Amino acid sequence: MVKDVIKIACLLLITAVCHAQTISFRTEKGWKLDHSLLALSAQSGVNIAFNPADADNIAVPARSFDKQSIESIVSTLLNGTGLAYRLQGNRLVVYKSATAAPSRIIPPSMPAATSRSIISGRIMAEDGTALPSASIRLRELNQFFTTDHNGNFTIILSNAGSFTLEISYVGYQQQTRRIEQLTSDTILPTVFLKEVSLRLKDIAVTATRTFEGSSNSSLMITREMIEQTPALSLNDLLNQIPNRAITAPSLQHVQNINLRASFAPTTDNRGAYQLNNAFGIAIIMDGNNITNNMNMQSYNPGYRGMTNSFITSPQSFGLSGADGDNNYSGDYTFGGTDLRQIPPDNIESIEVIAGVASAKYGDLTDGAIIIERQAGISKGYFRTQLRDAATTASFSKGFRLSEKAGVMNGSFNYVNSYFDSREKLKAYERMNGNIIWTNYFGKNNRLKNTTIVDYGRNLDGIKRDPDDPASSKTRFDSWNLSLSDKVTYRVNGRFVKNITANVRYSAGHQYSYREWQVNNAYVLYTTATTTGIHEGTYAPGIYTAQAIVDGRPVTLNSSLDLANEFRTGRINHFLTIGANYNWGRNKGLGQVSDPSVPRIGAYVNTTSVSKSMGERYYDYTRVVPQRDLGFYAEDVFKTPIAHRDLHVRAGARLDIQNGKISGSPRINTNYEINRNLRVGLAYGLAYKSPGLAMRYPGPSFTEIPLLNAYNGKEAESAALIYVYRYDPTNKNLKPSRSQTIELSSQYHKNGWNISGNLYGKWNTNGISTQTQYEKVELPMYSATYVEGSKPIIRQDSTKPFQMATNVFKNILKSSNYGAELIIATPKIRAIETSFTLATGINRTLSRTTVNTWAQRPTSAANTIPDYALSGLFPPSKEYTTYCNGRVTSVTHIPKISLIIQFTAECTLISKTYTEARSGIPVAYMTNAYDIVYIDKFDKDDPRYGYLYLPETDRTSNRAPNPLMNFHMSVGKEIRKRFKFAFNVYNVFNYQPYYITPSNTYEFPNSSPTFGAELSVKI
């Protein structure tokens, strides 16, 4: 009864307003009916609802209305259009007059069907400008729709209950609209979006988890957060991830990310487990996988293994001397995409999935980072930053070309960064530009096309120190050009509603270079490429040595998705079926080598009879292209259980990678215990294809001088060199595999946002190199010099040698267990401040699946034949625990457009321990290269006892805990156009230290770093 009274009251009120209110209103030349009705609604305050498809093509003549009622103006505007109006609830509804009381409004392209419902509306800016390509997300089913070039949208669904729409647009604050009961005719009032500004009462600055993403573990980073974060690359934006230490913006190291794993720290962050985790994280940008599979920038890993095969700078550099970055490398082969290459300024949103990803995403094992960039009409946005040794500038703008030509968005970014601005020896320079063009075609704009062109160039390296003649020059340069096209066609058929095709072609050039001066007496070399004994050649020993790896990766990614929406009983299903095909190769010159001028470490030994690495030219164009194929199906639905909704995203993938077939079931579910609390459960399998550098590392060579009779005259000298060639065959290399299970919960009420996650992740078939040995018996020669001719050569004896080769195998496993917690408080109005706690703990057991050969230092050079040269240790088991937490306070005063952020960070635990059994060898190799197995280990045995690895050598990462750090930033906006910001990392210059077992001092916290920013919206 009360509800009826309220409805009648609302009807009387709107009737009275329409009749009694008189306004002056004017339509301009060229206006359409939809624009006129929206302008009238905005000016009068009366909610006028209509189907955009009925009004967007009806021209309205220019005329003036002087102090007329709303009814009169609407009647005049609709005269002769075939449309009429009526009062419905608290709004004025325009409908087709051919039906007196239409139960719904049917778009021209939609065949009549009583089981279908339509949601329609329009998205506009505050000033009345239509917003094309705005995103409308159906939260409960996690389905996306977009507006056409006039800002109109239409969503066709089966009859269902309540829904929530999330409406977003580049540079504007997201809004939500709740539809309590979906009817056959649901016409939404026009949605006016507000531009992101510090003037807004509520803005999000810290990332939170939400079940509304594509995974229970989704962490959402919005444009509001990005604009308030000082960042030089994507890596800086990911400081929002819980249980991750905050690092100051810098571009002086390769930036790979690890998710839900903790490993013993390495000096270069290139441990085998670290590389595997980073390699298994997919970077999805605008729907395309930015893969690192075709990267082959390394020396041949057959000699020194996967983690030691990078081109590196040979010494420390600059005024900091030994504190500099010794053995720096800008290559990132075998790991993930270098996040330095992705600028942050044109990113609209980021979704970080650390758990079970949607079945749509393949070729991953450890999560996904999904990036959407700005695409739509937007103000010009200029941003510049000044940091300790870095300068960056960027500009982006989106504009409408014309009503028929669509919308274009362009951006440009430049950054120049130094390791030390005083001497500027090591520098990193990045230039990026992209153009995104969006347009609609066909009847009712059913076909949407988005074309993206990207260009990026990265210059990274170390110059020769003019004060050090023995210094070298190192370069790691690259450029990349890509073209992608995404077509979405709205079919609205019985079995298929939408078809989406996506194609991306990318071509790049990677150039790794190291140069230094060599001053030896002479060089002994051979160009032989077959196993056997070959004559050696002599060359001058004073020259400029060069190490060059030239890679030119080319990739072609394509995908096709078919989406349908249907009902089974009372359940609405969104079913997507799709396939993807990834092709790639490397067209580079490869590992460029000239044996007559070898680099250091790759020449025949001229002072002793010992083996050394040999290098030969390896042409990457001869490598077989990589072809991976995948299929998936995924259903998103919700079903009532005990009067509460259970939300389900269930799917499966079938992948063919390196000739291996794998299946990946995945499911994310969450249950609404009440309106404020949800709990979730997720499970999934995932597989990551091995990259080209793992599949085809190329032949490796080992060289041993059996004779070196050199008297300074090449005509009277002779040399015999044994060449050992090993050709790896890795076609049996399996894709890496992960299995994840996750429990999650989220609580939202009165501004409180609390989320917790418990997870277990098991990685198997991780890829690394294993050393294989082969014993060979070789003849030894001597020579008698003959003046004026070659010496006389004779065989004196034989000698055993050990040939060692590193081969890629699936030998890594890890088990990861952890918990994450994020608590966000509502703003305390009295102090205009909110707080966020983000913390987590992870424990990783990483282990190999095979025994490992290793050498131990010994004080005596024992030459007894049965003395242990090296030991065979059991599979290592390494336990690493890491726990980090931070509390962030955000003081936001909208009246003066001021924001202050302060973060207190604490590393509670950071420890690594290796199981004792891993330090006891099970066998040893003698000086005669014979293998002897140990039945019962005796650490006092004079032959092998020194191989015992004591506990002090097995425990690492002894940093004191807890370890605190503090960061602060201040931002001030002027007239919604200008923004000034200042930030400091380690604001209190807190520098605790500890002493390592080697008696050196370690300072975990970096020195304070400062940054200033100016941004302008034009």
C-alpha cells in the first residue's frame, strides 16, 4: 500500500513539473532529435528516457521556445516523427506511437522475441558531449559492451532479475547503475560521467581486490590511481600488489615481476626459478599477449647454462666504483617481458591476476597482467617528471575525426635516465608512440573496428669510461613496431550474439653488443664445426674484441571468439568459445662470431692444455618458427542457492605447445552470503610454452689445444685443436605447468573494503639447464721445430678430458603457499583521511628433480687420481619465506584539490634455508673423471670429505627483520587543469644495515630518492 502511494505521488509530481515548469529552450542547426531531448533533459532537470536507435537519425530544425512547458516543447519536437511520449513513474518516456503502450522498444536489427529484454541508454560528459566507445560492464556476468559514436548503447539479454552496470570512459570516474528488475523495456536515464579530478569527493588511490574482475584474485588499478602514482614504467604501478616491496622509480635494471613466489635473492635477479616465474606471467595489452617467446638474446647456453649466458658489462663503472652495477645486462631472455618498455601514461586500467586466470588466456603459468589503454575522446594530457637522474615527458589526446571517420587517440612518451647523473656513463633512453583508431560500421553500428599502431625504441648501455683505457662499451638496444586490429560484430542471432576477431603483427630488432680491447701475444683459433682434431691458425693478439647478438623477433597472434547469451531455466548464461593461434620466429643475424678475433673467455688456451668455450656463427633465420594453437570454452553465470546467488566462471582450454597437447580446466566461483559478504573458491591448471631460445639454443663447441708449437713465426709453427660439438635436440621439452587452488573472501559495507586470499600453487616442469658430462681420451702431441718449414709432429701419449654441456630440461619444481589481506577504511570526514593496509606472506619450496654436480673450494690442489674433483649433490630443497606489509594514509581535501599520501612499509620476514640433506654428496667425480658413488658419507674422508656443505653455507638471506621504510607524496591541482606533485622514497633516510658471513656491510634500504611532477590537461 505504501509503495502504491509513493508511485502515485511520484507520478503526480512529474506531471505537475512537466505542466507547471516553463523554460526557454533553443535547438541549433544540425541537431538530431536525440541530442535535443538530452539537452532539454539536462536544462530542465526532467528525466527524459528514449531509445537512442529511434531518435539518432531524426533531424530537428533550429527553433526557439520561449517560456513554454516541457510537455509543449516535447510535443513540438516529436511532431511528425512517429514518436509519442507518456509519463512513466518519475520520468517522461518517448516511444514509437505506432504501438499505444509498447511493452518494449525493439531495435530495427532485432527480431521480435518475447523472451528477450533490452537495456538501452546513453553516456555523455558533464558538458553534454557524447562519449563513443565508453565501456559498460554487466557486473554479475562480467560481460562488456560499448557505446557507438553517439554514445548510445543497447544490451540484449534473456529475461532475468537484477543487474549492476559499471560505466567507464577514458579520463572519467567510473559510475554504477543498479537495475533491480530487468523488464522487457529498460531505458536508462542519460549517464553523465565526471572527469577524474582532485575536486571529486571520492577518488580511489590504492588498489583493492574485487570479485567483479575475471578472477577471484583480480586486483584492479584504475586511472584514478595511475594519475596519483609517480611512475616511469608499468613496474612502478605494480607497487600496489600486496606482499611486494615498494621500489623507487628507476630504469637502470631489467624489470621482471614475480607473482606469489619467493626465492633466494640473487645478485642479478636471474635465478632459474625467478626467470621461470617471470616467463610464466602473461602481459595482455588491449587483448593481445605481449610475448617474450621469440627473444634469443644470449650467448649459447650450452657452455655456461641458462642463467650465465647473457652478455654483461665486464666491470663496475662510474664514480661509485665497486658500488656500481658489476656484470650488468639489459637482456631478458628466458624471463618475462621487460616492464621498462611499457610506459604508464596512456594506461587506462590494469587488472593483476595472481591466481586462476580466465580460460580465455593461455600460454601462462603464474598469472596475468591485463592492460587496457586509453581509447576514446579525451582532453590533451601532458605530463612531465623530474627524478634524481631521470627526466620524462608524455602527451596523449583523443579526438573525433568526424561522425563517419570515428575516434582517434594518440600518445607519445620519452624518458631519459642515468645510473649516476654526475658521469652519465650508464644510460637508459626510451621513446614510445601509439595511435588507436576506433570506428563503427554497418546498420545500427553493429560492427566495431579498433586499429592500433605501436612503436617503441629502447637505448640501454654503458659508454666507455674516458678515464679508464681498459674499460669496455656495452649496448642493449631494441626497437619494435606492431600493428593490431580488433573487429567485433554484433550478430544478435539465436546461437551467436557477438563475434570478435583479433590479429596482431609485431616486428622488432634487438641488438646486444660488448666491445673491449685485447692485448695478448697471439691468438690461436680454428673455424672447424665438426667434432675431431683440426689444424689451428695463428692471428695477431692485439685487437678490438666484439660480442654481438642480433635478434629480430617477429610474431603473429590471432584469436577468434564467439559469444552467446542464453537461458536454462532461471539461469542466464554467457558462453564464449574461442581459438587462438600464435606464430613466431627470429629473423636476426644471430650470434655473430669471428674466431680470429674472439671475445674474452671464448678463445683457445695458449698457455696450458685445458678446455675452453668455442664460438661459431649461429644464424637465427635457420631456426624453425614456433607455432602454438589453443582452444577454449567458458561459461559465466549465476544461480540461486538458498536464496543467495552463486557466481560461476567455468571453462577449459586445450593447447598444443611444442607438439605437446595439454588440457587446462579452470573455475572461479563466489557465493553471496549476504549483500556485504562473499566467499570464493577457485581452481585451475595452466601451461606455458617453452621459448625459441629454449627449443633451439644451437650447437655448442668445446676446444682443447692438443699441440701448440709456436715460435713467433707462423710459417714454422703448428697447432692441433680438438673440437667437440654438441647438438641439442629439445623437441621433447614439455611446457611448464602450474596448478592453483585459492580460497577468498570480500566484505564491503559503509565504505569498508576487506579482502583476504589463501592460496596454494604448485609449479612443475620448470625449464632450466642441466650439465651433462662425457669422458673422452685424446692423444697428446709434441713437435720438433725445423727452420724454414713446419715442425715435425709426433704423438707422445693420451690424456682423459671431460666434456661438459648444458642441456635444457624440465627439472624445476616449486610449491607456493601464502595469504594476502587488504583492508581499506572509509574516509574519516573530520580529517579527510582514509587508510589502507596491504600485507601478505608467502613460503616457497623450490627444488630440482635431478642430482646436481657442483664443486667446492679446497685449500689443496690435490692431483691424486681418485681425489674428488666435484660432487654430485641430491636435488636441492630451498625454503624461502617472505612477508611484507604496508599501511597507507590518504588525505584528500576536495575543496582545495589537495592530496597527501604517506606509506609506512615493513618487511617482517625474509629468510631462505636449504635442507641439510642437500649439502651431502651422493657421489663424486675423481681427477681421472671417473664417477664413484658414496654408500655412507664420511666428512672426514680425505678423498671427498671437503665436499660437505656446512649449514652456514646453506643458509642465506640473513637480513634483519623487521625492516622498515617510509614514503610520501603530495599533489595539488589547480582549476582541474594543472597538477603539481612531489614524492620522496625513504623519506626519513632510514638506513639500517647488517654484516654478512663474508664480513661485508649490507644496506637493504636505498638512499632517499626525490621526484617532482607537472601535468596539464588541455
